[in-house]
Amino acid sequence: MNSSVHVPPLPGRHALTGWIFVGFLSSILLVVALLRNQGMQIPQDHAPVLWDMHLRFEDRPNGDVAVLDADSQTEIHRYVGEQGFVRGILRTLARERMRRGIGSGPAFDLVAHTDGRLTLVDQATGQRIDLESFGPTNLSSFALLHQASNTSSASKE
């Protein structure tokens, strides 16, 4: 008795890889569609500027970091204590300035966009750090400078 059952061959490796890729791509598109449907905005580089500040950061002898309005040279805030995140961001930017032979003179721009992004830009080197990438707590350590600036301006009037 010779009974043979025909079993179709399994798809080749290339066909299987293609289906896996299609499934992966489809799942990414589905997640993006769901997030956008729930109101999540995808940040855009061209989002309008909400406000911007021109700042200088200076180390003080006691270890504090003074934040100065670059135009008026008035102190608008002082970071006291360790301030690891703030110091880390400033060290990153200062290192690039040192590498290029640029001193601490040029101001930094702190730019807030209407989509919620907050960016620290060094026009002297072209470096930019998107601060919202580090979470809301770290973002707030720079966002408070706008409020401090407004408070400082109001107290002088």
C-alpha cells in the first residue's frame, strides 16, 4: 500500500521575513494612529515659538550657578546646591565651546515652542538640547527660568 500525502512546502525564509517586516510596520502605524487619535501631538521642528530668552550662566565662588539675562546682565535666578541635571547640560555645552576655543561670553537661547518643547540652543556652536526629552522634572528646572524672569521684571517696576 503506497499512500502518499502531499504536504505543501513551508514558505521560504525570504517570504517569512517579509511577512514579519509587514507585521512590524503595521503595528508601528497602528500605535501612531492610536496615539494621534487620543490627541497626542508629534513635535515638529517648525512649531511656532511661544517665548525665548537669551541667557548666560556663571559659576559663583560658593558653587552656585547664576543665570543672567544676557541683554541686561541682571541675575534672574540662581541654582543652589548640586543641581546635577542643570550642571550636566551646561557642562555638555561648555565642553563643545572649549573644544572650539569659544569662551563663555556668547549667550544661550532658551526657546519654548507651542507644542511643549523646550530647547536650549548654543548659537556659538550650533548645539541644541531638547530638554523635554529628559522628562518633566528635569524640564521644569529650565522652564522655571521664564517665570523667574517675569518675576524679576515685575519687581523692578
